[in-house]
Amino acid sequence: MINKIIIKTVSVFLLVSGISAGALFFNLGLRTVKDGESAATVTLCFALALLSFVLGGFGAMLINYGKNTYLRIENGRIKACYGMGTTVDLPLEEVEDVYAYGNVLTLFGKRRAYRILLYEEYAETVTELLAYSKDPKSVNADKENRGYARASVRRMFFAWASLIMGAVIILNMILCVGLTDGKDVTDFTPRDDNIWLACFAAQVASALAFFFFAHMGRKATLEREKHLHRLGSALGYENRYGDTDVGGTVLRVIFVDNYRARVILSENLGVFIYSLYVMDPGSGKWIVVETQTCESREELDELFESRLGNLAVCEEKLFG
């Protein structure tokens, strides 16, 4: 509820301030044209107006964030609407992998990946979709390791490319100020005007390149994550009952997230313990990420249901 209030507040602020500032800069731009100001001044005013209107438009889109969302399987296709109206209409035969953890479903198609925020009413659909997860018993570890390595290299390349473009944007600003001797745009000579316009064009090109590299980096990150998840699933299945010595009596072991995570419910000297583990593909070992204690078995089971009860259970074993 708090997150929704924050999103609504930010969206209204962006909408109102963006439109107001855009109108102000647009009128100022018209006035600079009428007054015969330099091309640099005119371009700056209209560029700021455009940027303000874009922010206002983003605020308008943000108002609809999370509205009319759905996730369903219909006529052999996955259909979803999430975020700010992003839609998915994907044939099931194009699904390469699926996994859900926390409140996010990650869906890998042949052409792209999707991250869908989950709600309780999606539980049945998510359980059905998880049947399309890569079977951990059929994972080729060497192939996934190679894919992970390639995706890691691409991710690093695009990360550095984004950083370089960010540095170019800053250096271009410094260069522009230096070449125009730090003058105000209203005091530009024709030579300064040409320099400013050239630097402005370079800034636009650099910004576009920055966003392109950031987008490609995100795709490489998702690809890397897919291979990492598959490795974790395979190792989790292979070692699913390894390292279960928790210093007490194990009551239940539950596997979720396609064997990449497991929960051990145990009891030690009258204290009931909830332990969440994830498989580390690098070491091949289970790493504990959360531990909580309860006063009764009923409270322990309720804790599990509140934490991970909405996820599909891959396998469960009871110990008395």
C-alpha cells in the first residue's frame, strides 16, 4: 500500500511539474525566436521543453502502473499485462525457461525475457507455468557454463560501454564550456553558436548510445541469469539432501524455485527453526540466507506458508 502511494505521488509530481515546465520553456523558446536570439539559445529552450514534456508523459504513464494487470494461459499462449501496461502474448512452445522467486516471475522466450510482478491470484497460473522450467535432470552443465561465460563477457562489455558513454557526456560538457570560454548562451558569437550546436548534437548521440548499451547490458544480464539459474537448479537437484545437518531434528525439507532454493524446518531443544537456503552454483553448496525461530510447530508451518507457501513445491520430504 505504501509503495502504491509513493508511486502515485511521484507520478502526479512528474506529470504536473513536467507539463508546467514544458509549457514555460516552450513559450520561452518562442520568445527567443521572436527576439532573434542565437541558435544555441533557441535550441536549449526547445530541448528543455521537450525533456520536460517527456518527464510529464512518463508521470502520466506511471499513474497507470499496475492497473488492469493479469497473467493467464489461454489457447496455448501466455497472456499477461503488467507494469505500465506492458503486454505479453507468447505461444507456450516458445518458452525456454520459467522461474519464480519472491514476487517476481521471470519468463524466457526465444526472443526476449520478461519480468512479471506476481500477485496472490496468479498462484495457480504460476504453478502451471513452472512446468515449463528447464528440467534440472536434463541440464548440460558444460553448455550452461559456456553460455554463462559468454553472457558475462557481453554484460561486462556493455557495462563498460555505458560508463564510457557517461564519461563522454560529462567530458563533452566540459569541452563545450572550455571552447566557448564559459560564456552565457545569450553572449555567444556565431563561432560559439556553432560549437554549442555541435556539442549538443554530440550529447544527444552519446545519450542515445548510453541508453542503447544499458539496454543491451540488461539483456545480457538476464541471459547470464538464465544460465546461472539452470546451473543452480541442476546442482540443487543433485545435492538436494546434502548438508542437512542443522544441529537438531529435521522436520521437513521443501524444495522450491526448480530446486534452486530449499527450506529446512527443524527443532532443537524445544525451539522450532525456519531456514531458507539457496544453491550457490560457484561452490555447489547450499548457502543459508534466512533463519527464524518459532515457539511451536504450528507457528513454524505458518511462517513457511507466509514466506514461500505461494510457490510451487518441486519436492518435499517429511521426517516424522
